[in-house]
Amino acid sequence: MEAGMKYSYRELIAWQKGVEFVVALYRATATFPKEELYGLTSQLRRAAVSIPSNIAEGQGRLTEGEFKHFLGQARGSLWELQTQLEIAYRLQFLSRAQYEVIHKMADDLGKILNGLIGSDLSRRGKKPPTPPATSN
């Protein structure tokens, strides 16, 4: 099976939500202390960007196993980011409202990734079968 030949990674909800998440996270980290630019700010942003990037890369791979591997990488980056997010909140770099919004987005993205990882990807890129016509 050739992944990515039937449709684009851009059509995957996980990728779309991942990109939205990156944008929200970049905006939230823009207010972090300047001394954190190469510390926690950089770590959070790199982990966030890694999520949709791994989804896209996995979609471009040739086998279901490879795709699932990259989805697993995306999920790992998400979990890493959630730990860093908790640290940023405890250091008061994020307001409670910012933390709750980003944390909810992360949880939702995690559920989508888990669903995709657990799904049968062998039908990836194929349209669902058309139901037989019924006669009245």
C-alpha cells in the first residue's frame, strides 16, 4: 500500500488540530520571560511543531506500520509537551485561563491521535464502499 498517494496529510483531522495547537501554543509562549527563549519556550515550541510534522511524515510513508510509528512519535511529543506545559504553569508563565485552553486542546488532540493509532489504517486513503442501491 502506498500511503499518501490517495490523499494528503492535510485532510487528516489530527494534522489540522495539530497545526491549530501549534499556533495557540506559539501565541501563549510569546509572553514567557525572555530568559526562557532558549529554555522552556524553545522546548514547548519544538515539541508542539513535532506533532503535526510527524503526522505529515507518517502519512507520506509506505506502510501502515510506518504511519503508526510516526503517529506514536507525535503522541510522545504531545505527552512531553504536556509535562512542559505543567511546568510552565507552575512557574506562572501561563495564566490559569491560558493553561486550561491549551491543556484542553492537548487532551483533545491526544484523543484524536489515540483513535487514529487504534484504528484500522489499511483503508487509509480509500473511499468507503458505496452502499448498494435499494429498490422501492
